[in-house]
Amino acid sequence: MQRKAVASLFSMLLLAVAVSGCIAGGDGNSSDVTDDSVIEDPLTYFGFKDFTCIYHDNLTRCWQTHIPENLDLNETVPLIIDMHGYASDSTTQRELSSFNTIADEEGAIVIYPDGVSGYNMPWDVEENQAWNSGWCCAHSAREDIDDRGFIEKIVNISLEIHNIDSNRVYASGWSNGCAMAQRLAMESSHIFAAVGCMAMYLITEPVVDYTPIPVMEVHGFLDQVVLYESTALSVPFNEEMWTNPEAYDTGAIENIYEWADYNGCPGPLETFELNGLYSIQGFDDCENNTSVRLMTIYAAQHNPYANDVEDGSVIGGLFVGTQGLVESSQVVWEFLSQFSKDLEPEE
């Protein structure tokens, strides 16, 4: 309910600012606009506490931005879009994924967007935040929320207001956010240089205008939510999970082979790293100088990050991380950072 109240406050703030005829424009300065221009201008945004917000698809959509204190503002830097899982939010994700630390060390900007919450039926309790990543999840998929357009708009605004290298825009995420990252890899391949994410698969259909980009997925072998061999028992438990044949056909191994097919990888499957904690398998020499990777962490469950989920909930307490034994976000970053839209991957 607190999240709902904050969303309502965002909406009232947007309305008040629009009525007053003053809102932050794409250049970061105040400018006179009408209510219609708030809706139509793709680069119109406003700030609220730690959030930047826009009005998109009849919804107020927000995100948090991490900019390292020592960042050289005169140099172009990479942008990482890191998306939370189902029933989570941007605050939990930025504490979970360690991308803030990576950005501080490597010189990058990280954006943590929020999905939208909704209701199944009027008499039901409010559903948690989710991404429309394909046939999952919850209201976001049922109502066909334009999350792809939202993320693309975030990238466009970020390119306007930050000194970001448009050739080094990356996507990551956890669970439902990982499925969303892979949807972006497929449907927004013209924007993203590479995608690497945690604990979910591509669950949307391929598109004809896809241009191969590098993709990496990290999965815990003991994942109790999105099973290593199938998504059929994934949560949230809704009808799609049980009736969609794709849920039974998709697992970690199938997912990597699907991406190998989309990327025109010659094969066979190779093992690039193997130790007592994890393996990294995949394909190199794919079309458009791309690679595909699957990192399997043997003892990990649904949370393959180094950190635990600490959101104060009972469910959050079940999602223990690797306790630092495997720094999966660092491995993902090492994969992502090899690639740029205007460069071949480093040897």
C-alpha cells in the first residue's frame, strides 16, 4: 500500500507541475508546457526525491540513477539498465546486484527502473511490481504494459542528460527482470550492445528485425523458483505458467541453444570455465561478432548474486545469495564490457 501511495503522489505531482506550466524538459531546464506536451514529448521528465519520472502509456513511470562520485563528466561512459525481479523494486535491486560498486570501480552509470503494480480483480489485493517480459508476469503481461517503450525512453533521456556512450548501453536484471532484459535483447537489439542477467529465460517470440547481440544468462542449478530445467513451476503461480507449452520447453540449456540459433553460432557448445563452484559454457564466433554464455552456479538457488535479498519480507529472507563465494555480477560485467556497437569484442 505504501508503494501505491507513492505512485499516487507521483501522479499528483505530475499533474500539479503540468498545471503550473513548468516541468523539467529534456535539457534539464524548466520550460513552459501544456498537459498534452507532457504526454507527447518523449524526453519530458521530472524528479522526485531519488527518482526520475516520466508519464508514459498513461502511467507515471520512475527509476533511480547511480552516478559515481568520482566519475569524469568529460568522458563518455557506459550505461547499465538493471531491472528488479517480480514483487521487488528498484531500491532492493540496487542493494542486491552490486552494480553500484562495479560502476564506481569501472566508471559507469547505472539505472534501476521500477515495474508497475496492479490488480488481478477488483476484489483482489494489489499485485506486486512486474515486467511485461513475454507470457510472464502477472498484470504487466495480461494488460500488455509497454515496458519495452518505457526502457527505451529511459535510454533516450539518459543519452540526453548524461555523457553516455550510445555504443555501450547494456541491460541486466534478476528473474522477471532477466526475462525483460532478454526481451530487450531480442526486440531492442539496435539499442543494446549486450545483455547479461540472472535467473530467467527469453519467454517472448523472436522478431524479424533482430540483429545478433551478445547474451549471457546466470542460473543457479538448485533454483527453486525458475527451475534450471523448466519454467513450468515458476512463480507467480498463474494460469499462464501451467497452460503455456513454452513454460515446459524452456530451461537453462534450451535457452542458451535458442540464443545460439538466433545469433547464428556455428557450435559446438564449449566450456570456457569449470571449477568447483560454477561452469561457464557457450558459443563464440557467432554472427555480428557476438557470443552466447550460460553460467551455472552449482549450489545457488533463485538468487545467484553474492548478496542476500534483504527487503524485510519473509520471502526475501528465503533468497540467500552466494555469500560472496561467486561474484556473479562481476562475471556478467566482464562479459558485457567486452562489447560495443562500434567495436569487435576484445580477445
